[in-house]
Amino acid sequence: MFLKKLLGITLTCLILVILAFGQIGTTPPTFPRTNDKRSDKAELLDINSASREQLAALSGIGEEYADKVIAGRPYKNKKELKTRKILPPSNYKQIADKITAKQTTK
């Protein structure tokens, strides 16, 4: 009785090991990247070159703030919208993850 149980457990373990090693050569599944930083940066709006319409379309900006953003160009970084008081902190917070300030080289 004991030997039958031991033999059954041993065979089960052996089968599991064989199955595990059988998976080694297979290609792991690929899943779409949901946190890809490169695609996020490609979609950011550059405050140094964006049109009035593009800026006004951002949540909490509108035409008046878009004009102020354009008048204050160029920006070294996007935080200057807040530090130079171009936008109120609450409006800046709404768009901070949607904008960038690219530097132009001449």
C-alpha cells in the first residue's frame, strides 16, 4: 500500500518535471505594452511650437491662456508655465502630463 502511494507520487512528480522542461524551448507570450514611455512622449504637445488652436483645446486652457502661453515663448521647461505665472497652478496640473517644452537648436 505504501509503495503504491510512493510510486504514484514519484510518477506524478516525474510527469510534472517532464512537462516543465518541455516548456523551456517555447517562446513566452507577448502582451501589448500599456506603460510605454516612448509612445507617451510622442503624443505630448510642445508648448514652444503648438498652435493657438492646439493649446486652446487642452482642458482648462482656452483661448485666453493659449495666447498667454504663446506670448511667453520660449520655455526652457514646462514648469515655467507655473513659475512665470502664465497659468494658475490648478490649470497647469490639468495639463502637465500632456505637454512638453522641446528646445530648438539653431
